[in-house]
Amino acid sequence: MAKINQNYLKLQGSYLFSMIARKIREYEDGHPNARILRLGIGDVTQPIAPEIIRALHQAVDEMGQKETFRGYAPDLGYPFLREEIARQDYQARGCRISPEEIFISDGAKCDCGNIQEIFGLENKIAVCDPVYPVYVDSNVMAGRTGEYDPAAGKYQGVIYMPCTAENGFVPDLPKETPDLIYLCFPNNPTGAVMTRQALQQWVDYAVRNDAVILYDAAYEAYIQDPFIPHSIYECDGAERCAIEIRSFSKTAGFTGLRLGFTVIPKELETSGERLWPLWARRHGTKYNGAAYPVQRAGAAVYTPEGRRQVAAQIAYYMENARIIREGLKSSGYEVSGGVNAPYIWMKTPDERNSWEFFDELLERANVVGTPGSGFGPHGEHYFRLSAFGNRETTQEAVERIRSL
Ligand code: MLT
């Protein structure tokens, strides 16, 4: 008889954003005329920039010609894209990252979920609390955690690092030493950022303890402050302890196209083994590369015109972030984030439970956000709003929340 992976039975309910989508559907079934404003999932709303669309069309046309048709993409990505990433995202910022150290994929979510496969099950993971649910759930599925403890709202065997207003939503070094440390900055969900000195402390800690940092930098394009690092490799020694994951979704509107990449420095070793060949082996076995037209579209992001157009989109979303942040602040809400990140983290009024506040906002204002407790126990009494809506939706949603 076929047996299932029992670890899946430890998972709590459905994936956070699927649960929210279900709640919206149920509400809409009962209120067919409701005009719901969505600031929940961080999905982009602006059309892909013209320069990127031009490259996409051209690549599609190439696929229809005998002379320029392409079959399987190289497993690790086309050199034309890996070279631009290495040069513009890393070398231009003083990071010693070469094109061969970049693995192109069909998105950061897959990489965040899959990267744990190259590590042993005995590794202890540390995550921020609150946290993007994929890090924990993928480790639960793999069997690297114990059971879920409903009283604590945590999985046993995981080190949760509280991110609170007191520590500026930046975790303190944990008391118990982890083997794998997930960090995401600019942070999803709190919108907090880490200074170079703070990040350097984490790198030094990881080097000292032979731990590996899995650094999710999906939102780096939203950093406005020139002193905030965009990459962990801006810190000394990070090539010896860190893997970095990045996305084109939030940078260039690729949530529907799918493209991302992971950086594994060749010198990164743990337990005497280099990690680069393991991830390369996994790619070779389980993946056939991101589509050629999509990789060409990704390369267009790095052209002068592509960069300009993408920067304008980011500025558009950051203006939304400002509208949300200022609008709520001026009505007395306690808010943070939204300055170097597209997420605004607000305290629920009167210590309201996050899901209660979600329901209230949906029913009374027809506005959707994301309950903070969905990201972990320290997210309770918080609520996340996304700046990825269009301007009109964002302005109206803020007005509706203010008039509650
Ligand atoms: C979010 O809303 O947290 C993100 O859109 C989820 C994701 O990027 O997968």
C-alpha cells in the first residue's frame, strides 16, 4: 500500500494566502455587490514595463524561426542573464559574485521552499517570528521539525526569533545555536530593514558557529536608504556562510511570468562539503530551466531603459506605501515599515486579534489585508498591508480604514 509523507499532516490548515483567498470568495458569495479592495497578498498590479515586453515578444518570435529556435535552457540559466546579474546586482556593489555562482529559477518562492533539500534533516532551523510561511512549512514537509504546538502557535524543534516593536522588528542573535538561519530583509511581513552593521553581526555569528544563512532579498529593490545593504555579500565573510535568494516578481512585476535566482558562492562549505555542486546537481535532476523568453525578459530589466522603467514602477509602489503609512498614522494607528519595503505593518486597534480585525475590515470596509498572526505568534495583534495595489485602490482603502 502506498504511504503518504506523514509530515504533511503536521501542517496547520491551508497556506496563509489560500486561506485568505477562500475567505474573500465566501464573503463575495454572500455579498455579490461588494467592491472589495485587496491589499492582502503582495501581488503586483502594474503592467510589465514596455522594454521588458519588447524583449519578451522578440524572444517569442525567435522561438518560431528555425535559425533562432531554442530547446531546453541550460539548467543553471542562460549566460546572458547570469552575467548581467553578477555584474549589475553584485560586482557593481563591490560583492565578489561571479556569473557561475548564480542559479536562475522560475521564482524565489520555489527556491525558498526547495533550498532546504540540500541540508540534512538533523539541522536545526531558526526563523524570524513573524515570518514568510514558506520557510517553516517547507521544513515541516521535509520532516525537519516536530509537531505543531497549538498553545504556543509554533512547531517543535524550530528556533523562533521574536521580531517586535522593542527590537525594531530585527531579531536578536538566538540563545540556542541554529544550523540554518532564515533571514529576509527588507522584511516580509514587517517591512523592517537591517543595517550593514546588524547584518555583519549575523554573518560573523554564522561563520563563528558554522551555520548557513539563507538570505531572502526578494524586496531589495525597494530600499531607499543608501546605507542599507541590498545583498548579504556586502558583508565581509558572507561568501563563506550565506546563500542569497532573489526575485524578479517584486522588482519587475514578474509574479505572473516567474523568474528568480539563487546565489551560492563556490567557496561556501559546510561539514567539509561545498554547497554549490549540491544545488547544481539538484537543478540538473529536478529542473529544466526557466523559459527562454522569460530569461530574455529578465535580461531586459538590466538594460538602461529597462532599469529606468522598473525604477518608475518601484517609485509608484513606494508612493502607495507612503499613502498607507501616512494615512493610517495620521488617524492614530501605530504603523511601521513602508519606508524601505512595500509592506506596512500596523498594530491592530485596541489589541484586537489579527483574524478578528481581518474579518471586521472585510465586513465593515470591504478591505482585505493579511492577519499578522498568520506569519507567526509574534504577529498576533498586527496586520500587514501591501503597497502593490493600484493608486486608486490604495487611496480608497486607506480612506475606508480611516473612517471605521
Ligand atoms: C506575500 O504576500 O507575502 C507574497 O506575495 C507571497 C509570495 O511572494 O509568495
